[in-house]
Amino acid sequence: MNNRIIVIDDEQDFLESVKRGLITAGFKNVRTETDPLKAAADFENEENYDIALIDITMPGMDGIELLEIIKTYSPKTECIMITAVDEARMAVECLRKGAYDYLVKPISKEDLVVSLKRALERKKFVDILDLGKSGSIPKIVNMEAFKSINTQSTKVLRVLKEAELHAGSDVPILITGETGTGKELLARAIHASSTRNAYVFTPINMDSLTDQLFNAEFFGHTKGAFTGAEKERAGYLEFTHKGTLFLDEIGNLQPELQGKLLRVLQDGEFIKIGTSKPQKTDVRFIAATNKDIEKLMIKKRFRKDLYYRLKGGWLHLPPLKDRKDDIPLLINGFLKEYCGDRGANFEEAALNLLMNYDYPGNIRELKSIIQSAVNLSQGKPIAPRHLPGPIQKINSNLKIAGPAGAAPITSLADVEKKHILNAYHQTRKNKSLTAELLGIGVNTLRRKLKSYGVA
């Protein structure tokens, strides 16, 4: 976990013990500080942390005073107070002044980790609420994990930021959106941004599972469990242990199988076919659907308890027709994929037609259109005749335009410039990292920045 944590205590041995325990529990970014005055100065200078563990009794400044300073200068930092004395009055005062929790020494590693994870869960949901209120464009911290999702749409960037916040926990996530909007890409990005990224990501099409196939594929079986079971086989739940299980088309799962999935979600265990012994599994579930699950529940075709269990976090990807400012950016990305460095050009009329098409198949359809157009154009500028018939029939007098009141659509070159500069500034002008995220060479990046007048 990359959450920033600071532990403030005047006992060096205690600090070292806590830091070791947190690192072994997966918290990678842990700082220790013996001087509360130095910690206070850092917060006053806008050095922010996700979690602050604060000893109450310290020389120079007590933990209560430090808590007040932290909550003044960094109100989003969750604070956990640590003390050697178990006093109800002190605990109440800490909580009243904004502390999340109050722990009494000696503290077990298990209790500390539980408190930290709960504090991070609260911080995540507060951040999500704040994200909904904010009018600014959210900043993605882990750009590498989300680089496969090409967007400049504020709507989509908000979904990505919310996904990044959810990635820090193990709650199940439900992703909704029309076919072709990139639900599996988003699920993979969440996995890549999580602490499970060193383990397997397993995608499963739930629409294809019959009762017998569900049992065999999910739970696995022992040798001889049934006719044809010539050797033992691990199911998805065993194979994906500590990783992420992506349940695609969850809305199509047969009702009689939904109860079996619910039991795994509730209990975190399963029974392999051919045995009677329950087996534990540690899996993060992400489900996706293009169906309206609430309508399915009304029709008794989807269990309410499973729906609410899966919807620990809910992310909705808008259709491409509602994010048309992304079309030039996506076209540019697909042209690079299919043409490489030699590139390809569009006649204005062809680009105009693509901008005014509604894409019932969304990004997946746009990608297929560009691939076909590149093949048909044979290196020449892509013209309307290289596009599918239904798109050619769009009124050619329509002008390139986004939603009412939106800014005019710019050229692909301008979109590329904006995208490169945005990445460059988000990486704090780190050319190597920017080039890696954009998938281009450092020398290519330098040339482009120079052409933009950027040193």
C-alpha cells in the first residue's frame, strides 16, 4: 500500500517496532518522527499524510496539541492516537478533536493494522464524497496503472479517480456501462493500482457458465471426483488466491448460481468438488455488466443480497456519445497502434463524420472503424469512402461539435499536444517517466516538447 503514514513518538524502539510491523503488513510508505515540533512544522508547511499515528505524551508538545495542528493544516489526514494510559476521558477528548481511533500500549500488530485499514476506508469514502462536490479536474496519482485508458473527459477522469480510491481497499466493485465502454480495462487498472498487482488477474465470462461448469471452474475438483476428472484441478478461487477475480457479464449469471457466488463473497471459503473440507480464499471481486441490475431484481432475475454485496463500490462508465471530446484522442491512439511511427491523416470530412456518429458499440466500435479505415486507405489520407456505410450516410453538412456549450473540437495535433503537456506536468516534468507513460521514446518526447516551446 502506497498510503503515506507518519508515526510520531519519542520512543525510538517503539517507532522501529511499529514501522517493521506496518511494512510487513504491506504499508510501504512509513515515516517515523521523534520530535513532535518537527512533525507540526512539516504539516504547517503543507506536508500531507494519509494517516498520522500520534503518541499522546511527548516532551515539547503533547499529542492532543499536535492533533489540533494536523487537523487545522491537513484536515483529510486521519489521526490515530497512542497512549500508555487507558483513560475514557482522554479517549473522548481525542475523538472530539478529530481523531479516528485511540489505541492503548502495548498494541498488537493485528489491532494496529485493523485500525489503519478502517481509517483508510473512511478516508477513501470522504475523498469520494469530496470528489463529487469538486468542480476541478481530479488528479490521478498512479498514472502508470491507468495509462491504458485514454481520456481527457472530466466525467471519465472522475470515474478513474474514484476507481483509484477504491483500489486501496478490498471491497467488491461493480462496474456498469454499455458494451464497449472499457469495463474490463478499468477492472485491470484497478487491479494494477492495488496491493494485489503482484498476483493474478482472472477474467471470467459469467454468461457462459452452466451449473456443472460453474462448480468445476470456480471450486475446482480432486482426482476422480467425477467421470473424466483424471487429475486434481484448481478452480478460479484457488488459482486467483490473493489476486483479483473479474466477473464479466454478471447480470447474465443464472439465478440458481447466484446463491453459490454469494456464499463465497460472504464467507471467503469454498469446497472443492470431491472433498467436504472448506478451503479459504483471499480474492478481490470486481463485477461488470451492461444490464440494469435493479430492473432484473424487480423481475426476480437477480438477487438483491448479491447485488448489494457486489456494490461495495460502484463505477459507471459513460457511453462514447456522452464524451465526444475523447474521440480525437482515441482516434490518435488507434492510429499510432495500427500505423506506428508512419502515422496517418484524416480528411476533414471524414473526421467530421466520425465526430457526429453516436457509436452504439462505443470505443470498441471506434477502434474497429479506425482499423478498417487504415487498411482500406493504404497509406493515403482517410476519406469518407473508407468509413462504414452507416457513417457515410450522416449529413455531410454537420459541423464538428460536441455537446451544447462545449468548446470547439480541436485538431488531432492539438489534442496530442494537450495530452503530452498534461502528462508532462502531472509527472512534475520528469521526461523519462512521461515518455514511459505515453509509450514513446525520450528523444521523441524532447522533440515534441521543443516544438511546443517547452524546454
